[in-house]
Amino acid sequence: MIVSVAPSPSLDRTLLVEQVTPGAIHRPHTAISVAGGKGLNVARAAHSLGNTVVAVAILGGPTGGVVRSLLDREGVIANIVPGSGNTRTCTSIASTADHSLTEFYEPATTVTEREWRELEQRVDDECDRRPQWLTISGSMPPGAPLDAVGRLTALAHQRGVRVAVDTHGPALAGALDEHADIIKVNVHEAAAVLGLTSDQIDDPAAAAQLLHDRREHGWLTVVTAGALGAWAIADGPMYHAAPGDHGAFPVGSGDSFLAGLVTGLKESSDNVAFSLALATAAASANAQVPGVAVFDAVNARDLSAHVEVREL
């Protein structure tokens, strides 16, 4: 089982239009709505790959009700804390003419101290069921404690549950301090927490090594760089995975990557190369179709056999 914490959930809408013209009226020919925010994206992608998944989130207001109904429709088990604020909406507008993407992300919905304590209790309850992984994805909402990710990581480790984190800023620093088992970030997030200069960002492998070296404990460090692929380093060698088809719909590919990574580690007794291939394939499959972290799991499995993973 995988438990996916969604600190900043949203209703994610993808609208497809022929061309985006500022100031004009647009009539989308396709509209897709999913339970979104990075944590719920990971939950949906992991469920698609055949896992039993429990999503833990704070949802409130009319939009929160829609998100809950979408989770039910997607078959994702939801452990929901009722929120006092209306859950946010994030919208992506994709042009089918030039494959450009225009995105509008509302700020994360503010949570109360009581709501966050309840979320931690729900996570604690789920960890009592001994899932293989707890994933924590996305930014922390206003009102969450400064050490929110560190607290959730420590809570899971007390139950013997491994933790995979995809976040940034102070929350990422907290995950590093509490020795999360997996840190998965993009190269810009790695650069920010390491204090790297702009020219150093051009070397994702170096960023991965520096981030891994900073960790006194913690097992696997992964740095992604879009079309350039992903670099992963554990106790042994560093690996590089090169994606194949980049696709026209990249939103949610990072979340699909994390879902594929923990799925692969579950299925392969922590074989990093195998898991990196499945993660890269899930990200590529996501980018081939509209919708956030919406992809064909059979296609992702097929693509994983063709991902080039090199030991560096």
C-alpha cells in the first residue's frame, strides 16, 4: 500500500483550444477535470499503476466536494479532513496548434492549526496499517507548521514506513533534516536548497551529487531536468535515465514520475535502475495525453522496457 499526502490539493482543469489569443474568447473543444495538486496526482498515478493507494488531504467548500467525488470516480481511497476554506482550482490551457501551455494556479487554500493536526492524525492512523511508502508532494499551504514535512516524515519513520518527498524551499530543508528515504526534486529546486548559481544548474548530475552529499542519512536522491532526463544516486553508483517521447502535455509528469519510482521500488526489491525506468516511462506516458497524471498504465509499462538507464 502507498499513502499519499496532499498538503495543497486542488481541482485541476485542462482545457484544449486550437490557439491561445490574449484578450479573445476561447471555446475549448475538450475539458478534463481531475482531483489535483501534486499529492493527489501521485495518488492517481500510483493507483493507475496497480497499487492500493490512500490519499490524505484537507478538502473544503464546493470545490472540495467536487475533488472528493473525482477521487471516488478514479477509485482512489480518500481519507479526507473537512476544511473550512474552499479548495483551490488550477487551470491549464493547452494549444493544439503549437503545443504551448498557459497555466493559472490559484494559491494554496489556507488551513487552520486544528485541520493540520487532524491531517497528521489521519496520516498516523494510515501508517499504523504499515504501508510500504508514504509520499509527500507539493508546497505547504498557509497555516501549516514550518516543520510540516519533517513532522510527517518523523511520524512515518516511527511506524517503520519509508518516505518519499517531492517539495521545495523550507519544506525540502525539513525533509533533509528528518532523513526522508527519497528526495525527488527538479534541478531548480535542488539548486535553490543548495544555494547554487545559475551556471551550476546546467549540470543536473552535479546537483544530484551535491544534494546527496548534503544528506547525512536518507537513501535515494533523484534530480530531474525535464527532457534531459533524471539522475539518481543511492548508496552505490549514479544512474541517468533518458526519456523517449517528450509529449505535448507535461503537466503532472513529475508526479507520475514519483508514482512510478515508488511502484518500481515496491516491485523490484529496491532495484534503482528498474524503478528509474518505470518512473521515466510513467512521466512520458503522462505527457502523451491531456489531463494531469492521466495515462495508460499498459503504455507506461511498455515504454519502461525502452527507457535507457545508464550507470555513470
